[in-house]
Amino acid sequence: NAGVTQTPKFRVLKTGQSMTLLCAQDMNHEYMYWYRQDPGMGLRLIHYSVGEGTTAKGEVPDGYNVSRLKKQNFLLGLESAAPSQTSVYFCASSDPREFAFFGQGTRLTVV
Amino acid sequence: DAKTTQPTSMDCAEGRAANLPCNHSTISGNEYVYWYRQIHSQGPQYIIHGLKNNETNEMASLIITEDRKSSTLILPHATLRDTAVYYCIVRVPSYSGAGSYQLTFGKGTKLSVIP
């Protein structure tokens, strides 16, 4: 019963580098989400997806891209990382009327 | 879109009931109230949700006022492990108009359970 798995758990990037965060869920959920959380702040929605092949912008989408080529996977990309993107990233999945399951987070530091 | 208002922080004595309030005065008729919590830096954890009626599960009780403009999460016997940030969320339609629902988190209430 893996639930929602995020890869990697920790990463340090240099400014300008690119990377992709992977979120995988094994619950056949339709909806998937990417959030970021900065110290002392609540979670802020970056992008979300309501089904395979669909994505939509959330509250803070700038500097990020996403893809949902397979139902079970939701990828978050940073094309040119900036120090302002240092954060903890959480992925979640849910069915439309059910509650969301969250991953354990990815701690990203951009230096 | 309905938004929620929660106190920034609360204290509760261990073994006592913790009552966490949430205001959602602009909630619409088909929106549910959800509660999550986040312990330290872990991923948020679902607690309970409801539409109109009061709800109870093994973790907590949810009391929703008759006009649905506010709710209270009750942890009946708080323990030190209940120290966490508690988020009250109202589901809103997506901006794309697809009829789907985002989860939008505020800053939540930091509950400290005191020995």
C-alpha cells in the first residue's frame, strides 16, 4: 500500500539547472496536485490535473511546468531553477469527491 | 470561491478536548468542509469531512452550523501526538470550468497540546 510516492526526497540544485520531480500514485485516482510549502506558510497550489492528459494552473504556477501522460504519474518540472523555488514540494491525489492523499514531500534547495 | 478563516494558534491541555473553529461564511450549497492536519514537516493527513450533518470518525468529530457558515473540529481527548497545524478547507470549482475541484489550503491553526 504505497499510496503517493514522491521522488526524490531531497535535492540540491544550482541556479539555472533543471530538474523533474516525480509523483506516483497507485490508487487509480483521477485528480493529482502539486503544492509548495515555504517556512511558516500554508500549502500553495502550483498545478493540478483532473485526468490523464490534462493539466491546469493553480495559485503559483510561474516557473513550473507539469505533465500527466499516465494516470498514475504527475511530473513537475523546473526548467531553470531559481533560489526563490527553494521549498518543500508536496504531491497529492484524490478522487473527485473523496479526500486527498499526500506524499511525504521533496525538499528542494536552489543555491 | 469560498474562503476559510481560522485562528493562527491554539493551546490545549493533554487529555482535554480540542475545539478548532473555522469560518466559511461564503460557502455554497454543494461545497464540502474538509479538515486536514500536518504534523511537523510531514505530508498533510486527512481527518474528516462533511456537508451539512455532524460527522464523527475514529479521529475526530466535525460540527457544522445549521447555516453552514462555520464549523468546529473536535479532538475529544487531545494527546501530544495531536500537536500539528490543522487546515480547514472548502472545496471550490476549478478555474477551467471543468467542474472539478481544487484543494486550496490557508495557513491553518497551529495546535499545541500541552502536557
